[in-house]
Amino acid sequence: MKTAFADYLHDKPSVKAIFVGTRRTDPHGTDLTHFDPTDHGWPEFMRIHPVIEWHYVDIWTVSQNNLSYLNNKYTAIEIVSMILLLIVRSNVVHSPPQNPILCLI
């Protein structure tokens, strides 16, 4: 993983931050915040943890509520981008959205 990040950052030097899916309940997630630099020995970039306060059920709910609707209208990369946008927007209020589809509009 370290090598993959190093290669990616070498090829894309303008990238300064990367979204990661770590949650508070994941191993090593206890002390993380929404924004943390990489640990010593890793390539340097800011880690963005948009779902740090979410639980597994929250992510499953957002995914399930959106995938059946989105699969009929969008490509896979568009779906991933929209779900990421959902997660980022919902964290503005620090909780999973009540109606995730409305967050896409």
C-alpha cells in the first residue's frame, strides 16, 4: 500500500490529500480526526476521513438506498463519485443523511 501511494503521488504531484474510509471503530481509528497527516514512514499527504463517525450500518444504509436508484441512470464511476459526495455533504452536519437521495440534488 505504501508503494502504491508513493507511485500515485509521484505521478500526480499536485495531489495533497486523499479520501480514506476509516471509521472510529476500525483498528487504529480511535484517535483519528476528520483530517490527519499520514503516519511516519508513509508517503506524505493529508488523509481525509469523511466517515470517521459513521458505523457500518450507516454506510450500508447510504449505499443500499442509493445503489438501486443510481444503477439505472449512471456509470460506476459516477456512482462512486456521488456516494463520496453524499458522505462529504452529510458530514457537514456530522451524521448520516436522513434522505440521502436529496443530498445529490
